[in-house]
Amino acid sequence: MVFWRNEEAISPVIGTILLIAITVILAAVIAMYVFGMPANVTKTNIVAATARPDTTGVILVTYQGGKDDDAMSSLDIIAPNGTVSSYANPDVGAVMKLFPPSPTDWPTGKKHVVVIAAFSDGPNQIILDTFV
């Protein structure tokens, strides 16, 4: 007596699974080259500053510090009229004052203030960009 086994369905299923696996692997490799490798990502340093207006028209910028305070070497503050004030290694809680050169030199309304921190272990970073 002869028994027949039908094994036709096993080969196509295995072949389909292998084709899908190869396609997924190739897509992942191509995506890494197209979107770039994550090795060139720079570290973001964590420090903070706040700005508020004074009653006399002076803008007070307070350095709040942060986790990467030790790596920060200086602060550059860009005033509303575009002038830059640099402060080397300010202490946590230090208050820097931005005086208007003349009452009409700063724009009316909200004043745009930008604070840029320089770090010894990486590029400069904007830590505050606000209107006061």
C-alpha cells in the first residue's frame, strides 16, 4: 500500500517568509545610509537663563545654572538693539543687567533677548530666546 504525502504547501510558505525577512533587512540597511548614521549627533548641554524687565526699563538676565554648568565657559547676551555683552563663567544666580544706551534705542513693545552659552566640550548653544 502506498501513502502519498502532500508537502507542496511547506516550501512556498518558507520561501515567502525568507523573502519578507530579506526585504526588511535590506530596507533597514538602505534607510541607515539615506537618513545618516546617528554617530554625528552632538550632545545638548543643559543650562538655563531667565530674563525679565525692570521697572526702570533695564532688562535683568539671571543665569540659573544646570546639569552642565561645569562645562560652560561664557555667556553672550544679545540685547534688543543687537549689541552683544559677554560674561565669562558667571556664577549660578548671577544677574546681568542690560541697560538701553538711550530710551529710544530699543524698539517699543516687547524686547527680544537671546542668551548664548559657550561650552568647553562642544559648540555654542542658545539657552534663551524670548521677548520681555
